[in-house]
Amino acid sequence: MTETNFRTDLDADGVLSIVWDMPGRSMNVLTEDAIRELASLVERVASDEAVKGAVISSGKPGSFSGGADLTMLEGLARLYATEMAKNGEAAAAKALFDGSRQLSLLYRRIETCGKPWVAAINGVCLGGAFELALACHWRIASNDPSTRVGLPEVKVGLFPGAGGTQRVARLLPPGDALQMLMKGEQIRPDKARGMRLVDEVAPKDEMLAKAKAWIVNGGKAVKPWDEKGFKLPGGPVWSKPGFMTFPPANAIYRRETQDNYPAIRAMLQSVFDGLQLPMDLALTVESRQFAKVLRSPEAAAMIRTLFVSMQELNKGARRPKSVPETKLTKVGVVGAGFMGAGVAYVTAQAGIEVILVDRDQDAADKGKAFAEKLISGQVVKGRATGAQRDALLSKITPTADYGALAGCDLVVEAVFEDPKVKAEVIAKVEAAIGPDAIFASNTSTLPISGLAKASSRPDQFVGIHFFSPVEKMLLVEVIVGEKTGDKALAVALDYVRAIKKTPIVVRDSRGFYANRCVIAYMLEGHLMLSEGVPVAMIENVAKQAGMPVGPLSLNDEVALDLGLKIIDATRAQLGDEAVNPAQEKLLRALVETHGRLGRKNRKGFYDYPETGKKSLWPGLADLQDKKLDPETLDVTELRHRLLVAQALEAARTVEEGVVTDMREADVGAILGFGFAPYTGGPLSWIDGMGAKRFVKLAAALAEIHGPRFRPNKLLLDLAEKGETFYGRFGAGAEAKAA
């Protein structure tokens, strides 16, 4: 057999060492070729009398495997469509079922081959790779800080379909198993050992010796659930503990997901049914549910956006190919407030030296203190060591001296949102930095082309819009101004990649991309409140639609007074007609009459007590001129208003050429403002229902609620021609402004 993805070596004790090391990849993944090769190795172990057992490990430093290549699963979905067209639904369903369970059958073969298998895990071991480890008879993990195990499939619209649901539910009590499967978290080695997900934790350089010794010393080649008399850790499903687990689990699922995620529902069903059956039948049940989920529009949309597209963007899909890669060693951050301090923190976390500048030393020191607070919190939680904290803080130099910016590859300005203030900063920075350095403005409202007029080198001027809080939010908008050059764009994207964020490239425009959609979402919440819709209903309907938080809660996070400033700026730039009077009346009452600014002063749409949970401010009812009876309201219409408002704005940005890549619109919407992840993003949502149906829905809302719901020209054209966004523009092709 040709060894391409795996290297083997049989030692004198009969232990076959299998090293997974795929050529040309930084991380091992389960591809069709890798699965075929692994299947051959399993048969070799089973049939060769000289082989007493096998140890599988990784040849990649810092990782075992990230799991399956999800593009392979996309191929299975296409297989279903092809078979459906050729041979009908029954043949298509069988082809999909057979194709989707190959890995499950292979792992079961490992379990029952009669020879012991050990997984030696160093680094990340996730998804299908951890399902492989679970099928092995013994698991040893390194105590390296990078080591993590887990089954995160739910985050891309799937669930563990290669035996993961059944093995985890036989290792852990069902409540713990369901919690692990539903959260999809990555688990540290010591915790994994406590959960019985791994059997031993050892130093990296001792793992292989211990793994081989376990086999040589008589390691058992039979899993507990294949032995007579095996009892489930939590007792039978139909028992008192079972009744205390599964009904509440279903309720929790509905509370957390609003039943928008068929994969999690199918996963619960797989565990519930599977625990009542012998292992082989249980795996068949899991495979049937997995094949069903693969056919769902939610899985297709989430795989494309949250795996394929996001991976492509993270690898530099939008980076100008003509510009050599820049390895940043020194970055300046001007403005040590909340945003600037967050930028300094994530930059230092990436191992890059940071010069943190503010108006005086005290202000700069406060910015570094914020970074120290963040990393110290990680140390307290066990997510970082004291040495890592000290190393990070040593990278940040706070100062009031702009001259310290000399030698920076990139300077990120994060000062107050005032063109005059920013212009002063631009002049001071450009006087200090070298001729090749790039200047980036972190702004959420001011057009980059306008700010660049204060620069002596606008071709080296770019926007880098971080989202708050910087250390948690994964999205960064890179804004290209009228004169921004390829080098400035490339350096900005290299920087975003270095700090492990996901970039989207947007053309210069008021509000750029994400904020335009967010503002539309919050406006709809404000108008519902002004119309008399019960406040709690607004927030709950938003969650039912799939949004992580309601529009009023989100407004509290970004600050109510900021909303008023945007209204004032909009009026100044575009006139009175661009401002919604009902929204302005509501925000002025909250901010100017009642002093409610949002979470930052503990009172906005919600009250934020120092102890206890936030709650809606009772005074909101007094701001409603009329109050609608909730029994008379159409919940579906309310839900549609909140999603359609955002999707329409996304479609307008495509038509205007602000967003030129469909992948970025969808990835940016989910990462930037949490647009219902199960849809795959606003453009995927429109494509999924069809432009014709979406236009009809939007037009119906426009009849009732006004022209803000009127479909734009591009949508009308797509509807007329029966086209989709991804079909017309492709996943990576650029859309041209209409």
C-alpha cells in the first residue's frame, strides 16, 4: 500500500506506529483519500498476525487534526441532488446515507477488529478526528497548552455523525454528554480526563512510549459497551434519572435555539434513541439522522458560510496577490481608551510589539492597565500562565511621545470620532513614521476617504474597523478609501490575520457594511416600541428569529447616546428626511429626559443592577403613546420585520458596491452582528427562499410599514430572472455597483 497521508513503522513488540502527516497541509484533515488510506491500515492491523496493536499520532507540530474536510460533506449534498434528478428520491436518500456513514463504519471496524488501538493526542483534536480517538480503545493526551479535544460540529449546522453521539453518551452520564454535544466546546486535557474522554494525560515526549506500553502490557481490544452486562453511566433512558434528563434537555434546546437548528434536534433524537439500542443499531440511527441533517438548507448554508467561506477569507482570499506578505513586528496604536487598549491587547497577544500612544503618560498607562486586567482574568481562569501574562505585557510600551512610533510597520488610530481630532493625530503620526509605514483609522462612522484628505499619502491610508469588545469580537472590517493602494490593503489584511480575526473588505461608505445592517435592526426595534408592541415581545421575537440578542439589548451595548449622535450626523449630512421622527423622539426621551445611556451607565432600555440580572426598564411603558394587545399581533410578521430589514440593507450594500464579495456579506453579518447563524447570513437567507419570494415578502411589509421595506433594483432583477446572489456573482467574484 502506498503511504501518502500516514507513515507506518512496526516495532519489535508488534506495535504498529501510524503517524498522520498529510503532505502540503499545516493540519491533518479527513479527506476521501485519507479515509481510504486509513481503512487499508485498519485491515492491515486486523489481518496481519505480526501486528499486536496500533498507535495513531500526528506528525504535525501542535495539532492532531481539525476533523473532516467539510467540502467533502458538501459533495455528499450534491450527490443527493444528482441522484435525485437521475433516479428519484429513494435512490438519492440511499446514496446519501451510504456515503455519509463510511466514516462511522470505519470507526466501528477499529473498535471491533480484535486488536487494541491507541490515540496519542497532541494539539487540537476535534470533530471527526476526536470521533476517531473515541473509537480507539485507549486515549492518551499531552499536557501541552495547545491540546484540546471536542466535537464542535453544531457550530457549522451539523452534529457528530461518525459515532460521536453514541460513544460520548456511553462514556458520560446523559446530562453531561448532551451538554458537551450541544455546546461544542473545546476541552482541555485535564478536564477531558476527568470526564473519561481521555484515559491519561502525559508530557508530549512520553506519550508514545506510554501508548505502546499499554498495548504490550495487555491493553484490552474490546470497548465496555461491547461487553456483556454493560450499564449506561446514567442508567436506562426509561428510568427516573432518564426522565430527569431528556425532557429538560429538550426544553433547554428549545430555549437556547428556538428550534432553528435541526442538527441539534437530530442529535438529541440520536442520543435518546441510540441509548435504547445495541451499539451497531445505535450507530445506524445516528447515521440516518446525520444524512437527514446533511440535506437540510440550514446545514448547507452554515457549512458554506461558517466553514468554507470563513476559511477562505482567513487565508487571504481578498488579499492583493501582487503585494509580498508583510510580517509585522511593531505596531503603533494611538488612543489608549477602551477601543485602543483592546487593539493593543490583541496585537500584543499575537506576539507583536505595541507602542501605545495617548495625550499624556497617565492616559497611556491606563490603556496598558486595561490590557493587564484582561490577561490577568485569563490567568485566573486557567486559560493563560503568569509567564504568558508577563510576556504579553512586555510587548506593550505606553507613552505620550509620538516619536516612539518610528519603526512601526502599521499605526492604528483609535481616537475620538471627530474629523478634526483625527486630522491632528494623522499629522503627528505621519511626522514620526517611516515612508513605508501604513496608517489605519479605526472608525465606525466617518468615511475613510474624507479622513484620508488630512493625509500626505492617502494611498497608504486604510480603515480598520474593530468591533467592541475587541478581544472577543472576531470580525474586522477593512475599509478601502478612494485612494487606498494595494499595499495598504495587503498590510491591513496581513495584520488582521496575524491577530487571528476574520477580515471583510468593504468599500468606503457611510456606516460601511455591518453598522448599516445593525442600525436597520435597531431602528425596527425602536419603531415596534413606538407603535405599542410590548417591549418584552420585541426582544423575544428577535431571539425566535435567531438573533443572539434583541434590538433594544443590542442598542444598550453600543450606547443610546451614540444613536442620537448618528441621528444628528445623518441630519447634517442628508437632511431631515433621512431621520425617522419616531426613533428620534424615543432616543431623545431616553437620553436627554431620563439620562439613560445604555449599559455604560447601567440604565438604558434595561436596568443593570450591580448584582443580579438585567431587566427591562418599567418606564418604557410610559414612553408608548398606545399599547397593542399581544394577542392581536402576528409574531411571524414581527420576526420577518427584524430579519428582512437587515437583509434588505445587506442587498443594498451589494447593489452600491460597498460589499463586493458575497462571502464577506454573509460571514460579516454573522460574526459582526449575529445575523441568525442558521440562515448562513442575509444573502444566503434570501437565496435559500428565492429572490422572488423574498421580494414578495418585503413588498408586503412595505405596504404595511412603509418604503424602508421596498425591495431595491438588484433584488427585483434577481427575482425577475430567477437568479441568486451566489449564482450571479459567485462565491468569490466581485459584484459591481449598479
